Amino acid sequence: MKFMSMTSRKKNVISEFKRLYPDTESLESVAPAEEIEMQFAIIVADASNAVSDIVSKDPKTIAGYGYRGAEKIFSGNESLISTEEEIGLEAIILLKKRPAILINDTALINIPQEWDILNQHKTTLEKVIPSIGRINVKDHPGGDFMGTGFLVAEDIIMTNAHVAMTFSENRNNSWSFRYKPSVDFKKDLSNATNEYEIKELIGIHDQYDLALFRVSFESNSSGKPAPLTIINNFDDSKVKGRTGFIVGYPAADAKRNDPVEMSRIFQNIYNIKRLQPGALTGFYNGSQDILGHDCSTLGGNSGSAFLDLETGKVMGLHFGGRYLETNRAVALWKLVNDPLLKNAGVNFG
């Protein structure tokens, strides 16, 4: 996700806040200050230096700014909202609508009250979380991991083509690795690992930001997760508003933010598995094969699956987006007869 221009962002922030709090005339229903401060870490991780410097990267100031911004909206003075108050409102929006929930083994940590519905689907979540992993690379100059992938057949993971290209190359119509890749299906708060070698790039799609890899489970077949099921059919008219979630590895961005300050705010809790709930917003920009969704995603989420909360099946492959506008994902049920996926034995159902 990337920040928009300040003017455009302010309009979207105010509109979204009013949508989430349509009948509120006081601050009684706005989140506690300490929870707003925690969510500020997510904003800083995706902000430009100019934006984060506005509040000196200090989460303890952000709740007050958010409350003052809310008071101006409730009193009809939204035109007077400052940039600092605008960022405070974003933290409140993230807390209520777009949290990024930490995972310990398969358990979700500190689920916000607004997302208590996740507790009703605990069995589904515990089943699918282990099948989503972090794509690591050895000795890559850009870092030790490139994105997220998920198991879609007995030994096949799906991710984005742009993730694959960070460590793969095609010479004479033959794919090879420039850096040694692996996938870790754990890497969560428990600090445990369940890592396997990625041994082959099966192919990169010629139209979509999609790639398939073969994983070697020979070293530890007992820890092998079950493949996810991609939904094989869905009514396009019911896409908008469908509740779901992404599981992936939101990343810190040391290139755009002070790594020392980010480490302090996150308490070194980044680059590990999180669940990010949200909903589909419809088909993106009039297309019939690219979904929009409003889950809170950061760098590292590339290659994440968008899963349907009701069924636990994969609906989309997340590949990018713009903060507070929309995120985008390939509608995978549209590829049920795609040659690349079909020949690889991808699990549709």
C-alpha cells in the first residue's frame, strides 16, 4: 500500500470515518487510546518519511490527534481537520476496520471487538493458517524474504510473478534461481519454523501476476501442511461485500522509515505471520477478473491468498494496492481451466 496525496487522502479518511461511525455524536464509541497507539505502528510502516515526521513517529501523540479529528467531524467542522488529526483518524479506521492481527501457532492474538466474528470461524482459521508461508531467500541483497506464498497442491505453492522475479531468471527458455529460495509455513509469534526448500519454478503466468513453485517436503514430511482449496465457482453478483481475510507477512520498510524508530514502535514484531480481515469491494475498475478488497496490507503481503471467511476457500491472489482506496487480487475461480494451473494440479473445489 502507498500513501496518496494529502488532499485526496484527507477526503478518503473523513469519508471512511463517517461511514464507520454514521450515528456517533461523541467519542464514546471510539477506540481506547492505547489501542489507537498500537495501530499507529501500521501507519508508520507504510508512510513516507514526510508523513511520519509530522508526528515525530511518536504513537503516544496519535490518540489525541485522532480524538480531536473525530470531535471536528462530530461537530461539523471537518474542513478544519489538520494533517496530524487526519493521521490519528487513520489509526482509528485501521483499528475498527482493517486490523493486522498477530498469530501464535494458529491462535489469533488480541482480536478487536469489531472482528469478533473471527472467533465463530476458529476451526476454519486453524485449518488454513498453517498452509500459508513466508518466501525466504538466501544471500539476497534486498533482504531475507520476498513475500508470501500458499500451498495449492500437494507440493505446489502460488505467489506473485513479481515475487518470483526477485530471485529467478529465464535463460534459453529455462527457469533457474539466482538466489536459493525456501518457504517457511510458520514464522509467527511462536518463533517456530517449518521451512522447506523451493526446488523448481513451474511457471509464470503470461497475463496475471502469478507464479507457481514446486516445494521439496522430503526433509520433514510430518510437518507438511495441507493444500488450500481454491473456490471453483462463484456468483459474480455476490462478490461485493463478501467477508474474508488475508494471511501474510507485512514487512517493515527500512528504506522509507527510520529502522530504529520502527523497531521501537513494533517491538521487533514485524515480518511475521498476521491475519488481516476485510471484505471484497467488487471487481476492480470494471474488470471481470481482478478483485478489489479492503484488507490492510503492507510490503511482504505480495502473494497472499484472499480467503472466504464462510468457506475457508481461496478466492483471490493478492498482488498490490493503494492505501485507503483498494487492494487488488486475481479472481482465481476465473482460472479453473487455465493451462498453467490445470497442468500443475492446482486444487480447485
